[in-house]
Amino acid sequence: MSKWQKVKIGDLLIRSKIPIEIEEHKEYKRITIRSKHQGVYVRDKEIGKKIGTKKQFILKSGQFVMSKIDARYGAFGIAGDDVNGAIITGNFWAYDINHSLTTAEWINQYTNSPAFYDLCERASSGITHRRYLNEQIFLNHELLIPSLDEQLEILFLNNHKSELIHILNNELNNQEIYITQLKQAILQEAISGKLTAEWRKQNPIQKGVPDTDAVALLAKIKAEKQQLITEGKLKKEKPLPPISSDEVPFSLPDGWVWCRLVEIAEGFEYGTSSKSLKIGKVPVLRMGNLQNGLIDLKDLVYTDNEEEIEQYKLSYGDLLFNRTNSRELVGKTSLFLDNEKMIYAGYLVRYRMIGKINFYYTNYVMNSQLHREWCNTVKSDAIGQSNINATKLRSFIFPLPPLTEQKAIVEKVDYLMKQIEELEAQIKHRKQLAEELMQTVLREAFV
């Protein structure tokens, strides 16, 4: 480090202000700078008459550009050829690089180092959500920098280390994909009876007994539902057509039966459409609270409407179905496992199982590839979103095992998923170590 010299940021970066007066009938490129050092991109192209700020500046490729508002979040980078000639407001600062002292690649790597992030944080002032970078403090910051030849050597070593870390991260990302595929494979084997094939050998079915024969179980549930309808406790439903052979996606083991979801569940009710509050008495679950088969209690809204609370209150074991969302997320289902009072919003459908049907098993079915493929088949698409109404949901064909086998399936799946959770934790830890290793590489190179 004896050859390293002390310089100021302002020696390396020279502020560029190329003014431009926006013309009404001319089209201009505008940029966005992604946080966490993820690059500078064209945000859009706009006609001059629609641009409010008429006095702006020109950005040139090869310049270093940063956001004075979001610099502490990593909103900076080297401008590429695609943003050459784009316009920037005074909230974006462009700098020419002093190539007698450094290179664009050195600046690019230095600005991704912990030392530079720390500088941007310390040089920013103001209220929490509107802190601005102080350019004078920023440009007067001193640092040690090696000669151009040594910079090239350090960059070569850094790039080699970065490539190895990148390979490691790719492998960890692939492992996450494999785990997701493994989860789906487990659920598919669970709902098709393959996961409990050995269990059935030790627990043969007894025809006519609901605990061991799904045909008898379904008949019992139908009789119970009819009794509840007769007593006025359930609404009479419009009968659905029998399941055709074309609808059946795969064969089931002896003792299982295909049925429509409405035959073993009740409710299928939309939630409240009233406007919710940021604070209040009772949480209102929305689309974003349905995550990975369970309820995520982050970002809650609330209601104080007693009538709504009574009408839409959830019970332990209820299932919530997302009837409107993107094409990939419409139909996602989560299980409500909370004893606290909560209700649900209008884009969700609530239903609950009857006849002692295991709601954990039901949740596995509704998060399986079988259900995902069904959603893709029956959804109706609109601009930006897809829909599956409650009527369609009622008609979903459901692989029903006997009650005792439902319990065995849940125990087996829970065991396997816990093993997978341990693998996920290991991958997460390794990704964190890889990130720390990358930060160590940058910390050692840029002081």
C-alpha cells in the first residue's frame, strides 16, 4: 500500500452539468437508477410537452450518475450506451471520471463497497424518509487509491473472486429451485396416494367404514349436508354435473374417490368490500396475507364495523382462496390457523371442510400442482389479472382419501417438509456467507 496516494472523491469525479431546455415536440429518454447498485436503465421515453421540468441536464455514457435522495440505498452506477443522451433532473448528479487517476471499472467496484455505502450514509442529512446527499461532504471525502497499474491487478483478482462467488450463488439458486420442485413432488405424491402406499398395506380398507373407505365417507357427508339443509342450517346448492372421465387427471388408490369440492365443504363466501383502516379493532386479511399455504400477518389493515366483524369472522381451520390476482397467483389458497378474531376482504373466498375432512390435507391439495393446473384451465383473464369465481371453485374435483389415511398423509408430509425446511435454512445461511464473502472482498480492496 506504499504506492497508494490520498485523494478526494472530487479528484476522481468531476461534476458534469450539460444543460438542456426541453422542447415540446421532441422525444426524450428518461432514466431510473435501481437501488443496491443494480444499474442505470431507461425508464421511459416521453414527449417534451408532457415533461413538467423544462430545464434539465444531459447524461453521457461512461459517466457516473447517482441519486442525491437515494444514494444511501445504492442508487448509483455507470451510465451505459443505452442511456447516452438521456435527460436528468437536478435530483440526479452526473460525473465525468478522471481517467488520469482511475477507471470506470474501479469506480464501479469501489462504489459497491461497504466503505462507499457508509460514506453515502454519513454524507446524507435531513428527515428519515427525505435525506439528501450533501455534495460538498461527498466530494471532499478522502480515500487511498493505488496507481492505475495496481488498480488493474486488484480488479483482475476481484473479478476472479466475484466470478467464483457468482458460480456459488447460481448453484444455491438452483438448489432453491430444486427444493421448490421437491415440495411439489411431495404434495403430488401425497394427494395421489403414492406417499402412503406402504401405509395402506399395513392398514387395509374396510368397505363401508368412513374412516377407511372414502366412498362411505362421501356418502355419510352427503347425508349430513342434506340434514343440515333440511334444518335450514345450510343453503340448498345448485347440483353440479357428475365428474366425467375426461376431468379425472390420474387414477386413485382403492378406497379413495374423486368428488367435487362443494360435496365436502361449505361456505364459499366472498369477504367484505368495505374500505379498511390502517388502525382499528379487527384485522382484515387481504390477498397479500396469503403466502405459501399459510397466513402472513404482515401489512395488516383493520375494521371497527361490528356488523362486518360478525358476518365475515374467520374460524380456526377455514381456507381462504384468492379469486382475483395475476395469472400466476390467482387461486392461491391458505389455511387460517389462528384463534384471534379476524375477517377477510372481498377478493378472497372463504370455505370450510365438513364431515371431519382434514383441513391440513385439504390445504395440501389446494397448494399442489393439480390445483395450479386446474386454476390455469378455468381462470378468466382480464387486463393485468385473472379471475376464478366461487362457482368454479365449488366444481374443483378433489382426491378424497379415507379419514385415517388423511391423517397419515398429513403426518408424513409434515415430517418431510420439516426436513426440507432444514435444507432451506442451510441454503439461506450459505447465501448469507457468500454475500459476506463478497463484502469482505470489496472491503479489503477499497479502504
